[in-house]
Amino acid sequence: MNEEEKKKLFNELDEIASEKIEQLKSNYLKIRDEYQNTYDWPEIDPIRYEVSLCIMFGLNQAAITLTNHLLENLLKTALIAYYSKDNYPANPNNKTEGLIEMTQDARDKYSDMDLGDCINAVRRAGLIDKKQQKALHEIREGYRNAFSHADKEKIFQEGTVPIQVMNVDDNGISVEEKKTVKIKDLVIGQGIIQAMQAEREAVDYFKKIDYLARKLFDKIFNDSGNS
């Protein structure tokens, strides 16, 4: 790489860094508490950390997708922890084997369970109440399934957007009458609209799952949560 190419590269990097610093200044306070306060739950904390960074730097669709993973990982980990915490074997060969044996039955049962069944299992365990169960099933449909399967019907639901088409041809410019259309039907605009929608919703979604994670941790390990 010659000097001119290096200069071009550094200018590009400076431009990216400047944009992201401005987003960081705008977004950091929105999730400062969630970012700074860990769960003390190493199975879950790295995801919390990365979702926080996604939001800070304006990567909102990535934040929603990773929050979906946080939710599913959280529920499975909670079930495994809840049903394993009192199962440490009496005489393990060593601590590592003891920890593996302790969680074996719960891992076999819950590791590949689908999200809907996980939600119901967490409710049966008394770790969430009926209202939370209902809310999590709504999240499962509206965020997890919608984004994981790129299901525009579920992402946009009945949302609408005004649109006005401009035609340019040899006869000049003509403007069609403004119409209101369903976003799920307007493929050409969905990429931009989805990004805008994610910007509006990513923080609130993450905060809901972050709150749930903290309550589940207390419920399982400190017995301070309320069912």
C-alpha cells in the first residue's frame, strides 16, 4: 500500500470514527445503566455487553437480532440453572466433572427446546408470572420470529406509510397522487423503514429483556424475585 492509498484509508477510518462517536454521544445515556451494571452471570453477561455496544453505535437491527439471542439464551440458561443448582454430585472425581454432571440432565432437557416451550417451562417453574409469559410470547412472535425469519408481515404488521411517486420521462416530470400503503406490501421501501423502526424499538426491547435477566437471576440465586 503506497502513501496515497494509506492516506485514503485513514481518511475513510476517520470518517467512520467521527460518525460513530456522534452516535455514541447520542446513545450512551440511553443504556448506560445496563452497560455498566453486570448480571454477575458469565453465561449471559457477554451478550448484554455486545447488545449495549450495538445500541451505542447505532447498530439497531443488530441489537434487536442479538437481543433475540439474549432472550433465548437467558431462558435456557435460567432453566438449566434452576433445575441444577441443588444437584451437585456427592463425590465427583474433580470439580470440573462435578459441574458437568450437575447440569447434565437439565442440559439434555432444555438446550434444544424451542423458545415457545422455554417460555412455558419458565412459567411452570414459577420464575415468571402469567403476564410476563404472555408478554414473552408476544415478543417471540413480534421480534424473535419476525427478525429471525425476515417475516415482513410480522415485522411491520399493519403499519402504513405515505408514498408519492414521481415519474421522469421525455415529457418532463409528473407527480402521482399521494397514497397511504401498508409497509409489508411495499418491498422497495422495507429496508430503510425496517432500519428506522429498529432505531425506535431496539432500546426498549433490550431494556425489557435486561430487566427480565436481572429478575431471573435474583429469583434463581437470591430468592428475592416475585412470581
